[in-house]
Amino acid sequence: MSALLNNLNPSIKAIAVVIAVCLLTFVFDPFTPLIYGIVVILFTFLFGKVNWKLYIGYYLIICLLSIGMLWTSIAFADEPTNPEVTTQFLFWELPKENVTVALSLTLRMLTFAALSFMFIFTTNMVHFILSLMQQCKLPPKLAYGILAGYRFLPLMREELQQIRAAHQVRGVRRASGIKESIQQYKRYAIPLLAGAIRKAERTAVAMESKGFSGEKARIFYRQFRVTFIDWLFLSSMIMLLIIIVAISIKLGYFSWYKGQF
Amino acid sequence: MTNWRLKEIIVMAVLSVVFGIVYLAFLPVGKLLVSFMGPIGYDFIFGIWFIVSIIAAYILRKPGAAFLSETIAATVEMLLGNAMGPIIIITGMIQGLGAEAAFAATRYKRYSLWVLMLAGVGAAIFSFVWGYFRGGYAALSTPYVISMLIVRIISGAIISGVLGKAISDALAKTGVLSSFALGKQINKARSVS
Amino acid sequence: MIQVRELTLWFNEHEHPTINKLSFDLRSGETMLLLGPSGSGKSTLTCCLNGIYPRELDGEIAGDIHIFGTSIQDTKPGEMSKHVGVVFQDPESQFCMLTVEDEIAFGLENIGTPRDKIATKIDGVLQMVGLTAYKEANIHSLSGGQKQKLALACILALEPDFVILDEPTANLDPLAKQAFIQTMKHIQEDKKIGLIVIEHQLDGWVSFIERAFILSKAGHGVFDGSLTEAITKHADLFQLEGIALPSITELALQACDNNQAAFSKIPFTYEDFTTHMSYLDQTFLETTAKKSCALEPIIEVHNVKLSKKKQKILRDITFSWAGPSFIAVTGANGSGKTSLTRLLAGIEFPSAGNIYVNNRSINQWKQKELRQQIGYVFQNPEHQFITDRVFDEIAYTLRLRAYPEATVQEKVHQTLASCQLQGMENRHPYTLSQGQKRRLSVATMIVDEQNILFLDEPTFGQDAASTRELMHLLAARYKNGTTIIMVTHDMDLVDKYANRVVVLKNGEIVADETPTQLWERPHLSKWNLDYPTRIKLKRHMEGSHVCITK
């Protein structure tokens, strides 16, 4: 396993994923997303250094969710145009059209997940934001603002546990019913948000006294560049999709978006 | 971005990060409702997913607050593992634009409860149109789709509009917003009365 | 140099100016302590000096500040940071990057340091503050003291002419506090940077800062001169404004008040104490052993263990405490103090073992009943507030118990009085001062007459006056028969108030005895503890063979 994916320029990697996702949205058969999804997972496996335990765990959850989605999109489907054409799906005789639509929607979601995991599991969040600033002209004020906010995450998790315990000691009962639950959410939310806002204000002052002015032109300690490899990756992701579409046209599986959904 | 103070940007970013997590946490709730009721299950709680744009716009009262906060929240949601991947960012942008449209219609001058509810409705409509083209609603029967839209509009008005205002007002009472537009307005109202 | 001339500043929402006609000069390389009560405009002045005001100010400013001849009115954003750097109080909210290295780089990028010089500068400042080993560490994993050193490193990297420290040690434990002050002292002596230290307490700083500037509550400069003179002439002012004198000075003044000692000059250090002392009553250094009337077994613990995420937090703890007592729980950070008290209060549950509260297993208590027995004051008071009015906050528990409204009124007013919160009934709890918030959180935990009260580092981040008020309140509760169990790092408090002290190390109890017994142990530093001032003074006098006259 190499770390090629981890070393790609984060912005280009994100753009590749976005383009692939957008193109896939127009494809409307189960075959194309299935094959492309498998290719993406293989790609991640071959060229990425990934925490596989976590990856597989996440992916299993997504698979479970997609079964739910498959079921709802069959159960709540519109009246099919050709109800007499049916197919055997597990134990049921169902209209073929409905099953195809549901399968393609579900497989598409699984492929989206594979693409997005390829990005998430091989990208350092800070590097991504820094690269967005350098390659995509994200304003520094916004970029460092997001980083500062992101830094609060572990802090707030701890704080939420504290608040929960603190309220328990006050004798706040566990909520039952919708109204009490909403009230309880509000009770947790206010100290958490108030603390976060106060810290955010202080952080802003601290950043300004370190000379931060939000000027667009700035020097970067960690520089991100776009290299030949990045373009190669981007084009091969798209080429692969085109090749798979070509194969599925040849095999007669392919179908476009024609307002079916 | 030039007429934004740094602390306003950071407060917006922090709110977005917090609600990005809330958004992610409510996905399983939505999934659960869907498995009972079908796709309409989401629509009952859909307002949750617009709430940060209403809160940020109401507190900061700056053009762009609704759009940016919703976009950042969606980005955070993606980075923490939403299965939709980058699509969710586009979804966030569209929802944010819906809310932003309502505030823009008042030229960023009015922030009454009705305007906030309208912003929730705006986000609901925008997100519904996007969902229609992307999420496969057309595969569902027409009366069902219409009832989805109605439920989502109500949810947007109530959950994001009314609840969003309630949370912001409760925050203002703690005094932490005193240097932001909402807090200043309250202080002014107090010193006049 | 810094020249402040007739500086006056109003905030829009305030009636009176926060800073009022303030003038002073600070030469390059000079050090100064800026003292004043909370709300006297110290932090506002900081914002003026580093160029954030008047640009970000919602208010008006008159007079001027010149820094090396440039007026603060004419500076562009970010420009002042090359001259003046600030370390703030809260270690959690000074950073915007995830790692130590990136955070220091952030400041250097801001001022346009060439890329190839950044790495060398980072290594340089990390060495200065002693964090070289943590270069790639995640900031979140650092301790509070390390975070403050990092904040200092970030500022030093920009090579400012002046550094302002805005209560940098208020949220640190005593050892981290000493370490930070030592680091700062070495750097100041080495680099000769101009230094303004804003503080509530003087311990440690007096060893290298000579000049003091005192602000009054109304934002006037009331004193500018040598620290010695300030303490000698204005000791009463310090007391009034909640500024803590050096602990040795405090001790000396106390002895004078009791006619147990006399000095030719007020001492600031142990050396001063012996040189300036003309008379000392020997009994002063001995404590009157605090009598314990503890009879009833109140908490018993058998073989309690606690593990979290495969980490052993507490290993096999057994003890029996009788009440009423005043118990101090102490030990290094991460030794398990908070975890232990939380188990005892029934907030968390042990992985193994049994806990008995008032002779009944904690598992047999219903939550509701247990809360009537035990109060627990968390470190951050705001976490415990659930209503938006002080009165309702205190009344909450009583109303939960369905007391008649007349009783509620009466009890709440009693509690308000005993916690010195009269007149605050209608305020929102969040808008109170730090000290008032702390007392309110205690009030909510004693209003139901709970007979065991836990407190997790209650004096953390409090100024001297509110610490004093809080300790008075706790001592009074103890006298009335409440058992107080307090997690603390402050050995002077332990010495003064506790009649039992429990020391934890790596999840085990290594000492459980009276404070007097603990002070007799030779090496408390192996448990990361310090001796109280009284004991240190005694040792110092024995070491220097000062004869004590009676």
C-alpha cells in the first residue's frame, strides 16, 4: 500500500470527487455505480494509507442504512408505467421498473459513500483548509475561522459530558415526552453555546494580537502545490467513469437520467 | 468579507461547527422516522437542518451569514462522515440560499419572528426543489410528494424559525452576545425603556 | 517606548468611562505590574495597547497612546503585533490551529516572515519556553501550563518590544504557575523585553518586577511607583480590591495584626522575613491543631476500582471517613481526584467495589434521595445553571421537592444572605461576576441542607476577595455540621481549613492523614505537591538558624 492518495493536493482531490459525484447523478442504472464503486474502493485500498478498521466500520453502517433506503424506495414508489413486467426480488414478485430504480438509487448512494470516504480517510482536515486558501482563494478570515471552530470540537464534547453530569446533580429528571426533550436540549444547548461564543470572541482577539488581519496575500509555512500527479489522478478518476459507462452501454445496461425521478 | 469583524466570522464558524454535529446526530433520527413512515419521515424534522442559518443571520445580521453558516455546517457534516459526501455541501449551499433569500427580501433590515419563519420556509422550498431533482422524489406518487412539501414547509417555519429564535434569544439573555447585533439591539431597547 | 496620555474610554452600554484619564510611560526593557480589581479596565487597556481598540471598539476613546511614536489611532490591523504581544488568561481560547508547530507558524505568517526562516524561529522559541519535545503535539493534548507556555512562545516568535501578560496564571495550578513565572523571568532577564503583568496575585512576580501601577475600580490610576511602597502604604487597598499579596507578606501581616510579630519593613520573600523581623512569637508558626469532632461514619469505600477505555483511573481504593469533617483531596493533575469525588457523590459508578454513604450502599440510594444528602459543586459554575434568574436557580431544588412557596421564599432568602448574593435575585446567572457565580453554585447545593458537600477546585480562577468569601462560607457550613470534601491544589487553604487531607497518585491513595502529619513528610514534591507558606517559612528559619525570640 502506498500513500499516494494521502499526498495528493487536497483541493484537487476534493474537486475530483465532486466531479465524479456530479457525473454519476446523471447515470440511472444499477450497473455503472456498482462497478465504479468497486473501482473506487480498490483505488483507496491500493493507493491510500487508511485506518481500515474505521473505514470498514463506517462502510458497514452505510450498508445497513442503504438497505433501509432500498426498502423505502420500493415500498413508496410511484405507480409503474408497465406494472405487468415483474421480477423476482428476494421473496417477492415486484414491478421490474420499481426494483431497478430502487437498486440504482441505493447503489449510487453506496458509491457516493465510497468516493467521499476516499477523500475523508486520506485527507488531513487542516491541510484541506490550507489548500482551499491557496488553490481555491478561500478568504483567510473564513478559513482560519473554520479552523478555530474545528479546534473547539473535542473541547465541547468534554463540556457536554460535564453539563450532563452537572444537571443530574441538580436533580433534573431524565426527559420523557417531546416537550421535555426539547426543553432538555435547550438546557444543554445554552451553556454549551454560550461558552463557545465567549471562547470564539476571545480567540478572535488572540488571533488579532498575533498580527492576523485577514489580508489575502500571505506567506504559508505549509505550501500546497498542484503537480502533474494531481492532474493525472483527476483525469484518471473521470476516464475510469467514462470507460465504465462505455462498457455498460455496450452490455446494454446503461440508462440516462430521463426524468424518471 | 471585508465588513465582517473577525470575531463575527469566528462566532459564525463555531456555530456552524456545533450545528454540523447536531445535523449529523439527527440523521439517524430521520432514518428511523423514514423506516416507519416512508420518505416523509424526514420532512417532519427537516427544519433542524436549516437552523444554523436562521440563528447565525439573526445574531449577526450580516448579508451572507445564513448562506455561509449553512455551507460550513454542511462541510463539517461531510468531514465528520456523512455518507452523501461532497453532495451534502451543495445541499447546504442551496438550503442556505433559501434562507438568505428571505433576509435579502427585507434588505437585511427586519428580523422579526415572521421573517425568521419565512427564512425557514425559504430554505424548505429551495431544499425541496433540489431534493426533487436529486433525491428521486418523482418516483413517488404526486399526492405524497405534495404532502411532503407541506410538512417540510411547516417544519422549516416551526423548528428553524421559532426554535432558532428561541435559542438565540435565550443566548442573548446570558449576555454573551453583547457585542453582536442581536445583543446590541436588546441593550439598546433596554436603555430606551 | 509606550506613552499613555490622558486615556479615557467609554463603552456604549456603560454610563461611566471604563478607563479614566490614565497616563503613564513604559521604557523599553522595563517591567511593571498592573494591579486592579475585576472590572477596572485592565483588559480594556490591553486591547488599546495591542491595537485592537479603537478599531474594534463599540464606544468612544479620548486621549492617546503612542508606541514608539506611532499613535494607536493610525495603526493598520495587525501592525501593532510587531511591537506588543499579549498572553491571555484562558488557555483554551488563544489558538486557532491544531498543532504546536502550526500555531507558532500562524503568527509568523501573519507578520510576513520569509518562509525559509519560519522553521528556525519555531525551534528557537520552543527551546526558550521548554516545549521542544512537543513540536508536533496536538495542542488539545497539552496541560494548561504547557498551553500558556505555548501562547508565550507564539508571541515571542514575533519578537515584540513589549509583552503583556493578562492574568496568565489565573487558571493554572500552583506548580504550573511557578513554572510559568520562572520561564518568564529567565526570558525577561535574557532578552530584556518590556513587560506588563496584569495580575490578581503577586506571588512569584515580586522576585523580578519592581514597579507597580494600581487602577481603581473607576478606572483611575491611583498609584505608580515601587511595589514595596505600594504594599507598605496601600496594603488595605489591596485587600479591598481583591488583590492577593505575596503569601509570605500575607502571613507576616496576619502575625502583626495578632501582635505575634513585628517587622522593620514588610517582607515579600522568605529572606526578607528573617532580615526585617524584629520580633516573632514562636507559637505563630505552630497551628492550633484543628479539632475534629468527627464521629459518624459518613463515607466508606471498599476496594473501589475505575477503568475507562482500558485505562486504570483508580486502583483498589479502600477507606472510611467520618463526619462532620473538612477533607481536602489533593494530588497531581490526572491522579484521579475528580474521578474519586464523582464516584463518592454517585455521579459516576465504579468498575468494581462498594461505596457506602451514611451506612447505606450507594446503589441502594435513589437518585432523588442521594441528592438530598450530597451536593456537588462543579469546576465551571455555569455548567450547573439551569434557569435564567438567580432566585429561580436557588429555588429550583426546593420547588422540585414541592415545598410550599412561603418556605421556598424564606429558604432562598436565607441562602442568598449566607452566600452574599442579596440584591442579585433577578439577575441572569451568567451575568454575575466570577466570584458571585461560584457562590451561587454553592448556594444551589446547600439550600436543601445537604450534609455532604463536594467541591471541585472551587478557588480556581477566583480573585483573593472571592476566595476569602467562599472559604468563610464553607467554614461556616462545616461548623454547622456539614462535611466538606474539597479538591484543591492550594496547600495554604489545606493548612488553614482542612482537618484531613487525602493525597492521590496514579489512582491510588498514598496519604490519608491530618495536614500536620502530611507536612512532616520529607518529600512532598514526589507527589507534585508543595508545602504551605507557614511550613516553608519554618523550614527557612530553621535552615538559616534564626533565633526566634519570645
